[in-house]
Amino acid sequence: MGGDVDPEVFCSDEQDVIEIDLMRWQNLAEGILAAEDIRGGTELSIIFVAEQDIAELNESFLGAKGPTDVLSFPIDAADLDLSPIGSGATRGPDRAPLDPSDLPMLLGDVVICPTVAASQAPTHAGTLDDELALLVVHGILHILGHDHAEPEETAVMRRRELELLEQLHWKGPAPAAFRQELPPS
């Protein structure tokens, strides 16, 4: 996506069990978007929530019971109503008609549950820090169109997750334990 403006990432911590360094995860998300060549007026949200909140979202949107680690909600700009509300008469005389290319593209929301991340970290990514980094990367890649429904898609997504984590999280090769095949998320 083109443009001269850097994407905006909004982070919010709506749970109170595990301390979250919002700036750290915002910086990681901005790095991921840059690495994926996302430019221009785009917006992405990362929200850290409690188990009950993610369980409700999981059931409402995926029909699955119980909490999960991460959910991604991509927003397709083509489905947004980009027309101004009302008639042309509601615009002031000096206001130009709305130009959809001037509006930010809403990439979507990544919702992460830190307590689920903490409980699965020892058998998944290793540490809570690595687990949260993986979930941020994983969630954003879903927003950008990656999937893991088929084995080939899984391989591509896992490879890209590892590349981004090595580039932006570890700043070098992944720890040996992490390089082992990760179970499906």
C-alpha cells in the first residue's frame, strides 16, 4: 500500500491481571507493518483483554466456547460506507466533496488475552514475552490476509512469523527452542 504517511497503531490494555508495556507492542506492530510494506493513512488496533472478554468474542464471532489467545478482525475498506451522510447541501460552501483516498484505511483489530498467553507460553513459544510477540505478529499477519487453514498456508505463515520475530523481536536468530515446529494457533 502506498503513501508517505506511516501507519498508526493504537494499543489498549483492558485487563488488569498481567502488566502490559503498550509502547513495546505498538513499536513491534509498527515494525511489522513497515516490514510488510504497509504505508499511507492506515490504522490498526491492538487490544489486550481479560479471558471473559475474549471468550465472549470467540463465541460471538467464531462460535467457539471459552477463551483463546488471539483474535483478528480485519476490516475491508471496500465494505466501508465512504459516502458522507446527508445531501450535498449539508457541506459548507468552502468544503470540497469527500475524497475516499483521504480517509485512513482501517486495517482492523487484533485482540490478545495475556492470561491465555501466559498459560500456554511454556509449551508454545517458551516465555510470556515471546508468546506475546508471536501473538502480535500472528494477529497482524491474519489482518493482512495470511491464514493457516491449509498446510501450505500454514508453512508460509509460520515462516513469515519467524522472519518477523527474528528481525523485530530478537534482532537475530530465534532461540533454538522456538525454532521447533510450533503447534497450530
